[in-house]
Amino acid sequence: MNNMRNWSVTVALSGFLFGFDTVVISGANLPIRELWDTSAWFHGMFIMSMALWGTVVGALCGGIPCNRFGRKKTLFWIGVLYLISALGSGLAPDPYSFSFFRFIGGLGVGASSVAAPTYISEISSAKNRGKLVALYQFNLVFGILLAYISNYLLQGVGGVNDWRFMLGVEAIPAVIYSIMVLGVPNSPRWLLLHKQDEAGAREVLHKMYDGETAEKALEQIRLDNSPEKGGHVFSRKFGLPLLLAFLIAFFNQLSGINFILYYAPEILEMAGLASKDSLMNAISIGVINLIFTLLGLRLIDNLGRKQLMLIGSAGYIISLAMVAWSFYASANPVILLIFILLFIASHAIGQGAVIWVFISEIFPNRVRAYGQAFGSGVHWVFAALITLLAPVFIDMFRDNPWPIFAFFAFMMVLQLLFTLFLMPETKGVSLEELEKRMVKDK
């Protein structure tokens, strides 16, 4: 059990880099736009969303190296991509090279959202799988918090070039993570199902469980190795998990979470907070995110995935509707900040805690990496589209952006209906048993 936890913690550190990399751009957003005097469209497409387009590619293609070379090797090279991106972005002389290196970092983020949850779900037991996979989300929000704090502390350090330090500092955790991940073993399910290495799979399983339990787990995986269990991930029999993965990823981004995380300082400035205060208040967003992610981490294997989604959906609807009202009525900026923090708490305990766990559970062993790639790809396509269009809509509704938040609130009503009537509960069920429930062989 200790081995499972230690390996999960190490792999989940890729989530820290994920969170840090995606949000650190918020501190560089306005300085870069002023430095290179870019248009709203150029800024949205190349500066802010280029990393997300890299993430789309990394997510959609991440299943290929995961299956061919293994989850472990893929996770190592993800760390290398983060390192290259951090150094390249910090030293970039123009917006085009900057966009290229942000794209490289995006590849790492996208592949990470495939490889890490897949690996952790495959070395976890049914009893603790939710908690261990959710460690990835915890590290993600911890990375977001430290990115906000780092941006705040580095503001003014390099004068007009302080944004270079904000982006370049990510190289340090990238090196540490890449070294640490070399110490984890390969996934036993990957070893047996993709490499036909039963001895290797048995060795890893015996490090995870006592002898009898390890042999039972090996037998379960071996039974999943029959030819009829195969098929392409887009086969008709996988229709239900594909639909569930699409919808949970779609609603995740149509909540507006990346819109708020990426543009938090600018949104808070629009509400009437000073520039320095907006960066400081962005830290409060990271703190609330972390606290409620910890709560979700504790509850996900007790209350279950569906209950957390119901709680989060209700919180989304209330908070987003009140943010829209606060802008519409020109309410006190502190009131608006309170409802934004409620929104962040709702996300952290609901979608944030559930999405990567849920997608990693609902696909069968043989196509899990590709299924995870599909769900992650959907997530990042919509994240990229929203980030691309955000500067345009911010400019369009600069006087009063309440319609943006009203739209997000409406989408969360639809998410609540999805959760109530379509989403199954997956807590406490083995991956092999979930496959029997989710997949129709005929």
C-alpha cells in the first residue's frame, strides 16, 4: 500500500507542472500584450491559447506513446517538455518563438492529462483509486496556487522583463520531477496487456499487495487479455464510456473555469480592483482551490464521484449567477470576489476532483490510454477555444461582462441534468468489473 501511495504521489507531481504551466501565463498576460502590442485576436490565438493547442495535440496523441513505450517513459519525457518550454518561453525574443515554446509546454500538459491518471488508476486498488488519482488534481491546483504566488513575488523583480522570470522558474520543478519519475515501475496492466510480460507484471503486483491478493489481481488482468476484449476505442461497444467522457470534459470547460483562472487578474481589475490587488486576490483563488480540492480528495471514495458532481453543480449555478448579477448591478468588488471564490470551491470539490478519476475508470484496460486521450482531448479542445475567444469577448463586454457569466451558469444547469440522469457511480468497483458494466460486447 505504501508503494502504491509513493508511486502515485511521484507521478501526480506531473499535475503540479500541469497547473503551474497553464496558469503562470496569467501574470505575463498584460505585460506581454503591452510589450509586443498585439491585437486581441493575435494575443488570444498565439500568446494565450497556443499552449492549449499544444495541449490538444498532446492529449489526442498521448495514448500512442502510453501504449507503445509505456506510461513511465511517457511521463519522463513529459518532464523534459516542461523544461524546454520553461527555458524557451522565458528567453523568447519575439511573440512567434514565445508561442512555439508555449506550444511545447502544452504538449507536456496534454500528454500528462493522459499518462498520469491512466498510470495511477492502474496501480491503485478499487478502495483507494479515487483518492490516489485525485492526487493528480491536488498537485494541479497546488501548482496553480504556487504559480499565482510566484507571479506575485516576481512582479517587478526584472522590471519590464519580470514575466520572463515568472515563466522560466518552472524549469526547477521540471528537473526535479523528471529525476523522481525514473524511480517508479511500469504499470502491471501495461506490462501484461501490451508487452505480454507476465513476470514483470507479477513482480510489480507483489510490491503492491500481499502474495495471495497479487496473484488474484494478476488473474483478473490475465482474463482481460482475451482477443474478444480488444477492439478500437471508437468501436460501437465503447459508445457509453465515450459519451460519458465527452460530456464530463465538455461541461468542465463550459463552466468557465479556465476563463477565470487564466484571466483572473484582468477580471478582478474589471470589477474595480487595482492591478497589484488583482494579482494578490488571484492568490486567494489558488488558496480556495487547494483547500476544497483537499476536501474533494477526502470525500471522493466515501461520497462517490456522482455526489461530488451534484454538490459542485449546485455551487456552480449559484456562484456563476451571482457573479453575473454582481457585474450587472455594479456591486461592490468584494462581493464579486466572494462569489468567484465560491465558484472555485464548487469546481474544486466537484468537477476538479472528479474528471480525471472518472475518465480513467470508465474505459477498459486495453483501450484506457486511448479513452483517456479522447476525454482529455475534448477537454482541451474546448479549453483552447474558450481561451482563444476570451480576449475578444472581454473586449466586447469590457464595460460589463455579465452575459459571459450568465452563459456559463446556464451550461451548469445542463451539467446538473447530465449528472442526475446519465452519470453512473464508479466508487469502490474494480476496473475489470467497471468494464463489464460499461461495455456491451454485442
